[in-house]
Amino acid sequence: MQALYLIRGIVRHGNKRGRKMGFPTANINLRQQIGEGIYASLVKFNKKVFKSVTFIGKAETFNESKYQAETFIFDFNGNLYDKWISVKIFKKLRGNIKFKSETELIKQMKRDADEAKEYLKNYKELSLSS
């Protein structure tokens, strides 16, 4: 499985909307241009690798203009604020969409997470080395 991108950064505080919707995200600023959308991804933190789904772009549903990466890490419950993480970006699942409501967005986020899990399920060698 070939990664499309590898991004690294310090997790910063966001608006905490993802947490309120049931999808807490690790937010990092981007220094490179990556096509906006949702991607299956892997996150490395503290020498451990976790499966994840990453949003790249501007949160159009909330009329935001900041271009960033927001990663929802599966099976992780911890504090990553002010910590360095690496995110390996794999398959693009869909483009960036402006949803009519938060409810519609949450439904799609569940589908995105399921699709990312399905894509990553056979990924045995959890490594972020390039």
C-alpha cells in the first residue's frame, strides 16, 4: 500500500466541534498543498501507529477558510495537544463537501470512518517509514 503523502506537525487546539459530534480530531497545520477531501490514513505517535481517517481542507459546512488537516484516530483516547504526530495519507475516499446540516455531516463521517477501516483492515505492517 503506497502512501500519497506524509505530513507531520504539532497537534493544536481547534474548535472542538469534532469532539461534540463524536469524532474528536487531532488538528495540525499544513505546510504543503494536498487535494481537499477525506482520506484513509495512519497516525504515528509515541512509537505507536493507529488507523485513522483524515480531512484535508477548509470546513465548508462551518464556513471556515483555514486550510488544515484534521485526523480522527480509531481506538484512541488520549491527549495529543502540543505533541508531534506523523500522518501517512493513503486512499482518497471523497472530496470536500459542504453539508446542509450537522446531522448530515455526522452521517457521512460515520460512512467515511467505516470506509477507511475497511480499506485499512488488511494493513498488517503498521509502519510509517517511507
